[in-house]
Amino acid sequence: MNIEIMPHALCGTVPAISSKSDAHRLLIAAALADQPTVLSCNVLSEDIRATAECLRALGASIEYGENEIKVTPIARDTVETVQLDCGESGSTLRFLLPVVSALGKNGVFSGKGRLPERPVTDLRNAMGEHGVTFSPPWVFPIETKGQLTAGKFTLKGNVSSQYVTGLLFALPLLPDDSEIELLPPVESKAYIDMTLSTLHTFGITVETAENTYKIRGGQAYKSPETVMVDGDWSNAAFFLTAGALGAPVTVTGLNLRSVQGDKAILDVLVKMGAKIEVDGDAVTVSPAPLKGVQIDASGIPDLVPILSVAAAACETGATTVTNAARLRIKECDRLAADNECLTNMGVVCAETDDGLVIWGGEGIRGGDVFGFNDHRMVMSMAIAATVAREKTTIREAQAVRKSYPHFFADFEKLGGNANVLDIDG
């Protein structure tokens, strides 16, 4: 799907969609629980469906209702080998690899897009030291065999917090105690905190110290019966940033007490000069002259694409993004993609080993950009297009289905002018 966007500042109010990151975690915990759980969830993105359908393959019952998902726990006497299609969701793959082995099942994990290229080496090695055998490295689908055993797991803290989350879900199911040690530096800790919050909601206790997590074996997941998926700060960031660039935008349904790391979007926008107002669960961002800043992306890698757009719209100064090397192994190489897209739109920028430098002052011209089959790249460039001087064409815009299927519907509710040129995916 290719989309043409004419410049027009967004303005108005839009509700936050349910957090993809929170939904993944709640779905898995619900599938491991003692009784059914109903999740209040106002969006069914491709990634959320991938996790839900994998849990169904494991033996859970998944029922989709209006703005809710009912999960009946996994029946433990299901088939010995399970076929799990993870779609393009790295979270689904990395979260469920340890869970499947903890349940004593063999797994065949398939997927598409760039998922076969996304690394799981450190997680494979850690699980391999604890009873699980894998098909050869870099062969896809990934096949696992054997029962995961308890003990000490040591992982690098700057590779993927998703490895830690998968183990945190799996290890309470084992009969003996376990410990996870993260070697510093530890990045994206907020995502680990989100997992710990989910575990607490389902009655699982984890003893935490600096870079260490001790998990008692033989625990049971206890359903809260109903639970609401948090509003998504990661996806709200696109429209909140639009408010800083053109006209005030309000996003409702956001929890300022959320453990989601991407609520840091507000801190960065304020640092750039934007105006922020909070009224209950409604956050309003209004424009003001913006200036370039320094951004350490180690804890907020998913915000880099949209923050680079804010940087391009700054009236003065350069913005330097550092500690973002992990973006090279996302749905695309986001550093290279960001640099290419912004350059095509007339922005002066440069790619570094672990980040970007974007010079403000020249504004955004507009142009023809590729979506790289990456939802965050498409949404970021759509926001850039609203304040460009000329029209922008985004190719492969259907990638938004991965996390925010109705992004362009909300975009138009806020006054955006998006014209579908053709539907090719």
C-alpha cells in the first residue's frame, strides 16, 4: 500500500491504543494461569495476534470479543511438539522459546519478514546450558527439544531484554529455583520492569537486586480474572510528537504511572522545547520553537524514528542520538532507514555507528520514501509529512498493521490528508 500525504498539521484528540508490549505479556501470563482471564484490549495488531495464536497452538483457548480477549489457560496434556507461527514478532519468538521448553514441549518456531534474521544466539546458548537442544544456528524455522531445567542463567544486559522476559515467564514453572544475572551495561530495563509488573499481577514473585533476578520454582500463575492492557506510550509518541510540530494534539488513555519506558517521550519533547499539559489520563502536547538536544537511546530505542523527525523539525541546533546500535537488528536497520528517509525528505543528517546526527534549521521538504516494511518507520515519516513543504509518498505503508492497524484512520481524524494511491499489500 502506497500513501500520498499532503502537508497539513494534525490537531485534536485521539485515544491511545492498547500497548502491544503489555498485551504480549498479559496474554502469556493468562495462558499459564489457573483459570480464564479477560483482557481489555482495544486493538488487535498483527503482533498481538501472533502471540495469541501461538498460545492457541500450545493449547490455550483464545476468544476475540469487542475490545477484549478471553484467554482460557493451556491444557497441559496437549501435543508433544507444537508448531508456532510467530509472524514478524520478535517478542513472540523470544518470549515463547523458554516457555515452550519449560512446559516440556518440543517447538517449531516459524515466521516471516526479517524475523529469521533477528538474533537469538545468547538465549539459545543460555537455554542450551539448561537441557534444551536447538536446530543449527541461523536455520529457520527454529526447532527446540528437551525440558528446560532450573539454575543460574547469565546473559549480556545490552543485547535484548526480551530474552530476560522469556526466562522470567518460564522459570517459575520449573520445580527448582533459578537466578538470572545480567552483565552490565543493562539496557531497556523498563521492559523488564513491565514483565515484573505482569508477573506480580498474576501472583508470581521475583526477588530483584541490581542486575540479578531470583525466581522461586514451583510457583503458580493466578488469574486476576479481568485485566486492562495499558495505553501504549510507544505508539502515542507519534501523535504526541505531531503536537510539538504543528498544532496541539491530545492523546487520552495514558497512564503517567506506567512502567513503560517510552513515556520518556514527554521528557525529550520538553527538553526540545515543546509544551506539555496533563489532565488525568489525557496528555496534550503543543508546539513551541524546538531546539536540538542530546538523546541517549539505550532505554528508549523504539522512540528513535519519531524523535529523529522532531529533531529534523527543530528550528536550531543539532540532535545527536547515541547508544542505539540495537536498532540495526529490528524490523529493518532503523538507523540506516532513518538516515535514508530523512535525507530523501531534504533533512541534513548523518548515520554513526550507534546512532544519528540530525541538523535542524532547514525544515522538512517532503519527497518519496520507502517504509522498509517497518511500522515505526512508516508512522514516523507520516508525521514528518504533516509539516513538510511538499507532498510525501510513503511506499509499503501497510506495515502499520504490525502494531497500529488503524493508524491512518486516527491520522485522518486529526486532520491528516492521506490518500491511498494503491493497495499492494
